Amino acid sequence: MLAPISLLLGTAMIDLLSFFTAILICIPAILMSIRKSNYLVDYMFLVIATNRCIRRIVDYHNGYFNPFSLISLTPIIVGGLATMVVLLELNNRKERFGKRTKDVLIIYGLAVSMAFVIGFLNAKFGAVYALGDFIAPIGLIGFASLYANDQSIIDRWSESFAATALLVAVYGIWQFYTIPPWDAFWLVSVKMTGYMGFPEPMKMTLFSTMNERGPAAMFLCNGLIILLLRPKTLGFLRFPALVAVGYAMLLTYSRTTVIFAALAAILYPLINRGTGIVPILFVTVVAIVFGPSLMSILPGRAAERVETVGAITDDFSFRSRIVLLDGALRNSLSEPLGLGIGNSGLASRVQAASRAGISDSTGYVETLRIYGWIGFLMIVVTLWRIWKSSRELLVLGMDDTNIRLFRAWFLSGMAALFSGNWLASASFFWVLAGYSLGRMDGVEEELAQEEEDDEDEVSEEEFLDNPNSVNA
């Protein structure tokens, strides 16, 4: 354990450019957190989407790959600051959070805390570098709950996420066709050639500004869902952005995100009494008319990967992941606390875990391996409580664009978890989740206030009817 610490400190002292770059990235977040600014959420989306690209440029400039680059810690710091603001609100001004939001934050926070402790014991600094993805939902749920009654802020966060996704898409397309030298340098340095293709134009999988093709595909998928199902997003840029984000997502060769976005688009009008069916039909007609021509000109293996979606049950990768799910269910009985955060994926490259998880598995398998069955049940309870709030808002006739989008996103996401893990990320899904909790907390607060007012009125009437009872 001492070796990684000394290496980290030594590298940090030498790599002054990474150090000052990380400081510059964190300064705006620190100032926003001090002022408890809701713009911290917009900034979090931007930092999470771009920090790895900035790191690659700095490493390329330095001439060597630094696995302990402090720039990689910026999402943890920004997400941690957002979480700190939420925890301060939870502790100092409890009336700002209703019971539903507090319960969800506590349950999810305990699950992540347990997974981090286990992960640090198992993977050491790998757990630290992976922590940002897991604490981001706390900040997003908390902030969205606090501002659930301010639609303009929720709208702005949606615009920010969609705009960031467009940025990731545009850079990714440029990356795919030109191969920037810092991206090629990184690909070779981390020995990802083969899996990610080769550093030549149209022969490398698009991973854009992110740390790998999977996270890039999921971020783009999130943006695509917002652009598809949230009206007026990005204004006149909405449909050009849809094309760019969708095209970039296909170049990641990710079938999971194709299924995810398609399911969300299909489910949205089905579970929301036909709401939003016109733009969905328009996109469907365009896909039917121009889809075959587009598929024929898609570069690389994009067309081949998308075509296998129709026969996904016959795909070897799909069947292998179902087998992995069965194995994970069996192993979870002997690992009630799981392997913790940082046991698999790119985080394990920072420091190899003493017990490694399966790096290419379903979202359900990965969640089980990270949290164990105890933490997994806590995550299930967290999701169930959020879904329950959205359902009750629907029954009360208080469903709006955000609630309807959340419900379609939730159901399609549960299906997508059979392939990839999207839960541990700064997804706009968590903003919608916090919004649902905050709205329901507001309803319960209003009902409680009405009951209190009714009791006061009854007490006043009793006093007027029998004023002597007070003196007695």
C-alpha cells in the first residue's frame, strides 16, 4: 500500500502541469459549492464528460502516461462538493428535504459507503479513482429535490446535459475520422489496441472525451433520450443534435445503448397515454425510410453491430452475459458485502485488486459484485422508492414532462442493465429521480399543512363554542 502512495506523491510533485490543470478545473466548483450554486450541477456534467480528454492532452504534452494523474480525480472532487452541499442541507436545514428524499439519500449513501470501504481494502487507490461515478447520484438527487419546484432550473440542467452530449458527439466524430495524437498515444499507453481498434482513421472505436467506449456510448445515449423525448431541448439545434449524437453513439459499436434508446422511445408514448407520439413517429418514419441507406454507409463495424440487435438472443456475447448473471447470483451468497468499488474496469489499472470482478458483464452482475447482496438490496430499495414516488404523482394527476420521461427511462434502463451498467454515473436519470422525490415531498408537505390548518380551525371553533373550557 505504501508503494502506490509514494508513487502518487512522487508523480504529483513531478507532474506540475497535471497538478495546476486539476486545480484550475476544481476552482470554479469550489466557488460554486461555497455559494451553494445550482450551477454546480451543470459544471459537474461538463467535468465528468471532458476530464479524461484533458488528461490525455496533458499526458501527451508531458510525453508519458501518468496512471495517477490528479486530473482523473476532478470528477470525484466536483461530485464530492455537490454531495457535500447536499449533506449540509440534509444536516443543517432538514426542512429543505422531505422524508422520501432523505430516506433515499441515506439508503443509497450507506450502500456506496460500504462498497467504498470494501473496495479500498480490496483495490486500494483503484477505489478512490472510481468513487466519482458512485457519489455523483447523491449530488444530483439532492440538488434536483431541492429545486423540484423551480422548473426553469430543471430545464437548464436538461439543456446543459444535452449540450454537453453534443460536445462529446462532435469531438467523437472528429476523433473517429482524424485520430488526435493524444488519443492515439493514450490508446497505445494503456494497451487497449485491439479491443478499441487501432489508432488509424475509421479503425478505432469512438470513445470521444471519455475514458472508454462504454461510458462514452452511455453518455451519448443519455443525451439522445433527452433530445428525443424532452420537447424544445436545444431549440433549433434539437434535430441536428439528434443526428450528431445518434451517429456518434453508433460509432461506439455499443448495442446496449441502441436498445436502451429505442426502448425509451417506444415506452414513452405507451406508458404515458400517447404523449409525445408525434415526434417519435416522425423519427421512426425517417429511420424506416433512410435507415437502410444510412446503415450501408456506416464506417467500421457499426452496421454489423447494430444488425445483430434483431437477433440478440442468438448472440454469443448476450448468452455469455446471461451465464455470468447466473454465476454472480451464486457467488453473491458467499460475498454478502461484495468486492467493493474499483475491483474491475479501468479503475483496476490504477492498482490491481486482490480479488477482481468481471470486467465485461451485465449491469446486474457488476452491481452484485460491487455491493454484494446486502448492498444490492439497498440499491433495489432505493430504485423502488423513487419509482413509487413517480407512480403516486401519476395517480394524483401531477405527472409532467419530467415524470413521464423518468418512467420511460426507468423501465428501459432496467432492461438495459441486462447488458451494461449505467447506474453508477452522472446520468440525467438521477436528476429526474430527485425531481420525482422532491415533487412528492412537496405534496406530502402541503397535505400535512392542510391537516394542521384544519386542526387549528377545529380548535378555534371549539373555543368559540365553549370559551370557559380554556379557563377550566
